[in-house]
Amino acid sequence: MTQILLQTVLSGVLIGLVYALVAVGLTLIFGVMDIVNFAHGEFLMLGMYASFWGWALWKLDPLFTLPFTALGLFAVGALLYRLVIRRIIDAPMLSQVFTTFGLMILFRGLAQYLWSPDFRSVEHTVVDGKVAFGGLSFGLPQVTAAAGAVVTTGAVWWFLRFTRLGAALEATAADREAAALMGIDGQKMFALAWGIGAACAGVAGALLSSTYPIFPDVGASFILVAFVLVALGGFGSVTGAFWAGILVGVVEVVGGFLWDPAYKMVLVLSLYLLVVWLRPQGLLGKA
Amino acid sequence: MSRRAGTAALLAALLLAALFPLAVARPAWQNTAILMLMAAQLGVAWNILGGYAGQVSLGHAAFFGTGAYVSSLLSMRLGLSPWLGMLAGALVASAFAVVVGWPCFRLKGHYFAMATIAVVEIVQAVVNGWERLGGAVGLYLPLAETGFGGFVFNRSKLPYYYIALALLVLTLAVNWLVARSRTGYYLRAIKDEPDAARSLGVSLTRYKLQAIALSAALAAMGGTLYAQKELFIDPGSTLSTSLSIKMSLVAILGGVGTLFGPVIGAAVLTAVEEGSRVIFGGTGRGTDLVVYGLLIVLFAVYQPAGIMGWITGRWLGPRAERPEEEP
């Protein structure tokens, strides 16, 4: 029994780490400019398709194309900021919500138009098979995805914490006007936040591309979880999103195992409602 | 526009709406018109909470679905008339809205909006897994009694048109009464200056709860109408986030916090949706989604006050322009 429980908990941690990477981008954008990006799941979808086409056209493994996927999504995010988001920074919340919501529909429509609604999958990847230790066994693609997610999340955390550019980004998040007075170009910082945010989701998509079906609406199942993580971890907090990812991954998998997999989202969302009600700033957020 | 001219325009619009299906007999056009009326009714219902009180709910499908499920289950299991079921659904949805609203109203802005998404997703997941409520398969309503008493019409869609029109007029009337009432002034105060309203002794939660109860009851009535028209309901079609968002979209497209904004928004949105489906769709290639998405983005970015805001800005001078925007 302990063996099974341990296996389940660790499976939850593995998927939770990838959830966290999706949420890191979302929380970064929210923290820097107070905008909830409903189209964030679509960055993940684009990352998945980038991996798929690299594999389908040139037989390149998603792990090899991952750096290019990340760069490509960074460009998409930054460009999206320049073209659209820049215009709604000071708009009422409702326009912000509907702008990113409209982008979500637009991206899904474009993906369906360009690549059809069919389910795609990447097969015969370099990383395959299982790892076993102490009676536990995990799929190697899942372990790789989790490891890649941890590395990427760690890189973002390090960037924000220990580089000048990261500090400038954090300063803009803390106080836009004061940062501007210090000579920090807010527009550049916002574009940077969108670029990094999109790249994080794109990397998560690349990491998941060998184990998940790829289709235009795939972002829908991840955006909800990402929202939950952002709220649980405290809006804008990267470390908060990380720990919340692990928590939600475990709750989801263990809950689905003990109760009914159909209800796992009920558990996750109830946890979310309970936390925002009792602690609106999030589990790890500052009051 | 003077008050008299306004009343005349209103009566003319109502007369036009009443005569429309007699002039246009094509069932496809009539069906589109019914969809417009239903979308308008939901947008106006949403507007009471989202527009006047400024509480952006993205979970209103939970109330719509409650109305659809309560009336359908009562008529299938107990043989209750769907008309009574409509009232029962409205009551249950109101009660549910108060239960949900009470904790959620502690949250503001994005937090509130995201909590309401969580609510509708939870309800959808629960109904999906609940066999006695039809589960993921949904409920097929029996075709037992056709006619007005049974609320089922299968020879012509015309009665649904008039019922939808009547429901829209009722919802508009409620909205109008609320906007003019003391509660309406409090709601706008809560939206614009929550702290000032609180310091003057306005109980924010009490008036927000009144708004959500009323808004939910009207959305639930729309749900019953949908169930009786389609004679089939399932969680995906009646309890989804995308339906919730559509209700609010109708309002924002037309003009949030205005009486007729959602009606205009519903007309435009339904026309675009059906139009792009007819022109580009049918191949499943998603072109309709592209047009739909693009339209939303363009409006949200360039005309956040909606079509009503554009009209008032253009015809009534720059003073009325973009009432939503902060200086």
C-alpha cells in the first residue's frame, strides 16, 4: 500500500512540475503588468506543434528542437505584446480579459485552419522506456519532462534573482513608475515578460509533446490548472507557482487514485476556491 | 434623444421584432433570430451583475445550466409543467447564486472572475459524473405533450421566437427597474467607488448578493427556454466556461452597464457567428473561429465601451465617449 501511495504521490509531483512551468509564465506576466493571459494555454499548444512539425518534417526529436521552440515562442510572446497587449495596459479589466480571451480563440482557430483539428502525436522519441528503483517505476519521458521543467523554472528564478535584467523586471513589477524614473524602459520589460512567459509555456509544450496528444484545443486543460497555481502561489510569485504546482499535481493524481479520476478537477478547483476564500493573497502570497 | 422619441423608438423596435418572423419565413433565418434573442436575454441578465455592479462573472453558465437541469428533471421525473419548472429553476439558481456569491464576493477583479470560472467548472465536472442527472451523456426531454402547456412546439419554431422575445422584454424590464431603483444606484456606487460607498454605510455584500440572485434567476429562465427548444441538454452545452464567456461577451460587445447594449451585442455577435459559419465554415477548418477571435480582440482593444459607446461617442459628442476609461 505504501508502495502504491508513494508511486502515486511521485507521479503527481512529476506532472505537477510541468504544470508549474506553465504557471510560471502566467504568473510572471501577471506580476509584471497585472494582466491575466487567457491565451497562455495556446503558447503551450504552439510549443507542442513546433515539436510535432520538427519531428514530422525533419525527424528531429522534440528535445533537440526545444531551444528553437523556446526562442520561437519568446518571439511570439514579445511580438504579441508589441502588436496587441501594449494597447490595453491601462484599459479596464474587462477589455484586458476579452483581449486575451479573443487571442485564445484566434490562436485555436488558426491552429485548426492551418493544421486541422486532428489529434497528432510524436512517436519513437530518443527518450523512451521506464526507470525503476526500489519497486517504483516511472516512464522516462515523464521523468525527463519533469526534469526539464525544473531546470527551466530554475533558470527563470535565477534570471529574476541574480541578473541585472531580471532585477529590472522585478523592479517594474514592484513599481512601474519608480522603475521608469530609475531609467528602466517599461515597454522593454513588458515585452520581455511576455517573451519569457510564452517561452516557458512553449518549453512545457515541447516537454509534453512526446506523451500528450497534440490538437488545437489542448491548451484548455492546462490553462485552468495554471490559473489555480497562480492564485495558490500568490499572483506574480515564481517560487509560489512552483510549490503550488507540486501540491496540485499530487492532489490531482492521489485524488484521482483514491476517488474517481473524473472528479480530479473538482478537487483541484475546490482547493483553489477554499484557498482564495480563506487567503485571497494565495497560500504563499504576501498579505 | 428626448424621452418621448425614446419611447417611440422602443415601441417601433418591439413592433418590428414582433412582425419579423411573419415577414421572414425561412426557418434558418427564424432560427438565427431566436438565437439572437436568447443571447440578448442572457447578456442583459449578465449585465445586472457584471455591468451595473461591475462584478465580472465568467461562471454564469452555472445558473443557466441550473435552470435547464431543474426544469428538465422536474418535468421528466415528476411530470411538472416546464413553465413551473422555469420558476423552480430560477429559484434554485438564485439560492445557488447566493451560496456561491457570499464567499466569492470577498474577492475582487481578476480573483472574482477566476473564482466564478472555478465554480462553473466544478458544477460541470460534478454533473458529468452524476449518472442520475444524465452524466456526460445528457438528458433527452420527452416529446410527450406539444403545445403551449407542454412548452414543446415541433411543427414550427415560431412559438419559441415569441417566448424568447417575451423573456427578453421581461429581462429588460427587470434590468430597467433595477437600474432606476435605490439598489441600482448603490450598485453603480459599488462599481465606481467601492470604498466611498462602504464608508457611507452601503452594505456592499448585501447589494451584490441581490444583484447576483436576480441575474442568476433570469439566466436560469433562459436555460429552461434553451432546454425546451433543443429538447436535449448536456454539461458541455449548458454548463461550460465558453457559454459563460459568451454571455459576458454579448454585453461587452454591445456596451457594459447599458440597458440595450447587450441586445445590440447579441445581434452583432450572432450574425457574425452564423455568418462566418455559413461563409467559411462547414469544412471544420476553424475559419469561423479566426473571424470570431479577431473581432473580439479588435473590439476589446479599440472600442472597449462597446457598440453603444461608439454610438453615443459618435452621435452624442465626445463627452459621452468611452465612459469606462479612466483619465
